[in-house]
Amino acid sequence: MLGLLTITSVFRNWRKGFQRKEENDKCSVNGAANECGTSANAHENFNFDKPAISLETVMAEFKLSNETLRRMMAHMSRNMDKGLEGGPNNSTVSMLPSFVPELPDGTEEGRFIAMDLGGTNLRVMLMDIIPGEELKTEQFNTRIPNWAMRGTGEQLFDYITKCLAEFLIEKGIQNDGLPVGFTFSYPCDQKNLRSATLLRWTKGFETSGVVGEDVVELLEQSIARRGDIKVEVVALINDTVGTMVAAAHENGGNCHVGVIIATGTNASYMEDSSKIKYGLSKSTTDYKYPEMIIDTEWGGFGDRSEADYILTQYDKIVDSRSEHPGVNTFDKLVGGKCMGEVVRVVLEKLTRAGVLFSGKGSDTLFEQDSFPTKYISEILRDESGSYVHMRDILGELGIEHYNFSDMLLLREVCIVVSRRSANLGAAAIACVLNRVRKQNMTVGIDGSTYKYHPFFDFWVHDKLKELVDPGLKFTLLQTADGSGKGAALITAIIERLNKNKGKQQPQQKLQQQQSRQQPQQQQ
């Protein structure tokens, strides 16, 4: 594989023989639109900036210096403080309470149901937790049909309950009254573990009658309408909270930050209860624990123009065509939902300027959303000199005439755009680590973009080392199925705490946890 540091110079040499003269300083892109996808006007023109177009000018827009990343970190940290103080009305980083007070201590046990609604998929899982053993899991997976995603809240929750009931009946446990943990990966204003109001839909959902309503109540009403299953909804959680808890279970009870980098991005971490002004002011429960996991909802960072300096012209085009322009800005910059579309817009600009494919693209290449993010991973996974996946993708895009120079340029665009995403994700993680400020911190990470991109994890780790404060040490722990395991584990934690009420004061419990997490003295 050509080294990432040398590919640009190699490309420059090849381009001398292949690149056409750049004739058009002004270039427009035609396209349909949608959430990184569909607009009412399928032929809207966007005028690009006038300067001469080249690989170098494109790369310059996506390259962010450490100085710029630290500026972003400072703005994000201030927004976190504002979120803790005033919540989503006060900050684009909402800092929502989870009401999860502890990480697993290894004594959790029992049988639990976990449900995970994330993206367009629903999973129902039966988990047996036995101390000292791996989790035993049986599960059912399904895709949420389009009519449920865009119908009414009653239709959506009746479908969820139908899947839950069919799974329980198949296992013969429909009357066992098992506790349920529900992972609901959408921004919610939580009042206690069993009460959370949906703030807004993301990830393509447009279900009516749910925003502003209590999600747990809607689920329980649907269960009551069926009347043929007995369960108890114990906790509603966010997927990043679940990832943090699952990582702690894998890592001897230690995890300081949970991160998702998938379609979108988010993070959670443990915060002192004394700092959670907004979340606890709206609580409907008497929360007596000294700490709580916070769901940062950092995907909204930039929604009030506080991060415009990290946006490129391509980001602005993609955002302007989305279903919700100006919303979930950081999601669109880091997650996989829009990464492929940003690459496509860059490729279209270069093609129309005569820099790529001899100025001859294709209807498919110029069609919005025709370059999914998975193409980036496939192109960068090609073995040295083979370009097998790239050739297949060019065929799918209808590109018939291309040369080696074109392939080098295409690969470099994929690198530059996705590395920018990794660097921004790393900066956000570093922002949280610098707030937590403990030695030997563990970051549990889950998500398709992080897992399947061949270099993403390396880039994140590499940039983190440059951005965390001196002396702070960290480990990245890739966590599988945090949203599923985490829901069951949190339910088990709550069951344990309920059983142990009165046996041990929360402050004593915290002191024990801190003693277990005390880092060894550096040699």
C-alpha cells in the first residue's frame, strides 16, 4: 500500500502527464438532496468558490492544525459547562443526565431483557449475567419498516412491542416479569431512569407524536394494549452510556469515557453530581449518589455557528441539502452519515473542473447520495497496487474512462476527508479526557465508522496523543455491542442497588470504586 505520507507526491508526478488544464474557475454542482440525501429541487445549482481547483486546494480545506483543533476543544468544553448548567436551551452540547450512578462491580447477576433501537434497526435480547462469566445472549434482529419510521408514535411502539412479545413467547418467558433495559439512541431529556422526553428525532426518523413525549410511557402503553406479556421497564438509556458500561464490564470495572462513532457520534462520561445543575433540577427522583454518567450529545456542537471555522464549502453544501440544515453539525462532520456524500461532492467538483476523469464523469457520480461511506473503507482497504475495490466502485458509478492518476486522486480524497473526521473525533475525545483528568483512563469505543474504516482507529489514537494534556495516559478499548450489553448491565446494576439499599451508603461505595481505580505509581 502506498504510504499515506508519500501518496500526494506520487500523485503530483503522475498528474504532470495526465492532468488536463484547469479551464473552469467557476464550477457548479447539480444534485438532488436528502439527509445527505433528498431535496425538493433535484437540479439546484451550487456555485463553488472561484480559486483554481487542484488536489492541493481541496486538501488545504480539510487539513486542520492542532491549533485549530485545540480552539475547537476549548469551545466544546465551554459548551459542556453551559450544558451542565442550563441543558439544551443553553448549549449545543446538551449534557443530559442518565441517572446511572455506577459502573458494574462484577457482582451483577440475573436474567434480563435488553432492547436496542438504534438507527433503523431493532434488537431484542435475552441476557443471563453470571459473575465471573461471559454474558450469555440470545437475540432477535429486525429492521424498522419505513411506515413505522414515518408513521405515528403508536404505530412505531406497537411494532416494537410486537417484536418484543414474539421473542418472549418464542422463548416461553412472556409471563416471567423480567426486567427490561431499553437503549433508545436519540436525544432525550431524562427525569429519572424510567422517564425520558424525546427532544428531537435523528437518523432518519420522522415518527409523529413522539417528540416532547415520555418514551417509557409510550412503550408501557403499547405493552398494556397487547396485554399478553409481563415485563418491567427498569431503565431507558442512551447507546453511549451503554457502551461505557459494557466497556467497564470488559475492563475490570474501569471505563472513563464511552464513545460512539457510527452514523453519527456521541460520548458519555462520569461527572460529579454537584456539577449537574440542569439535569438534577428537573429530576423527579431523590438522587443521592455522588456521581452520574452524563450523555453529552456532542453531535449538536456547532449548531449555533460556534464551529463555522472548521466547516469547508463541501460541508456547507451537504448540510444545505439535508432534511435538517444546521442541525447535528458535529454528527455530520465526524459520523458516517455524510462522509461519503462529502467525498462525492469533492469528486464532482474536481471532475467538472477537468482535474479528474478527464472532465468526464457520469450521471451516477453527479447524483446525490450515490457514493455511500462504505465506498471509502473499501477503497482504502485495497492492497498495494491492486485497486480491485476501487475499479469495482468506479464501475458501479458508471465511470468508464480513468487512469492511474485518477485512482490516486480518488484515494487521496477519501483519505483527506475521512482523516479530517477522525481528527475531529479525536479532538472531542481529548476534550473530555482533559476534563476527567485521571491517570490511565480507558475510552470504550463502538460504532461502524470506527470499526470498519481501515485506518480510523489508528488516526484517532495518533491525534489523541497530540491533543491530551501532558502527563495524561489513556487506552482505547474497542467495545462490541455496547448498546445491547450495556442495557442489560445497567438494568442489573439498578437491581443490585435496589437490593443493597441501606446496606451501604453511596459515598462509601464511591470510595471503594475509587480505590479500585487508583493507578499504580509510575516507575
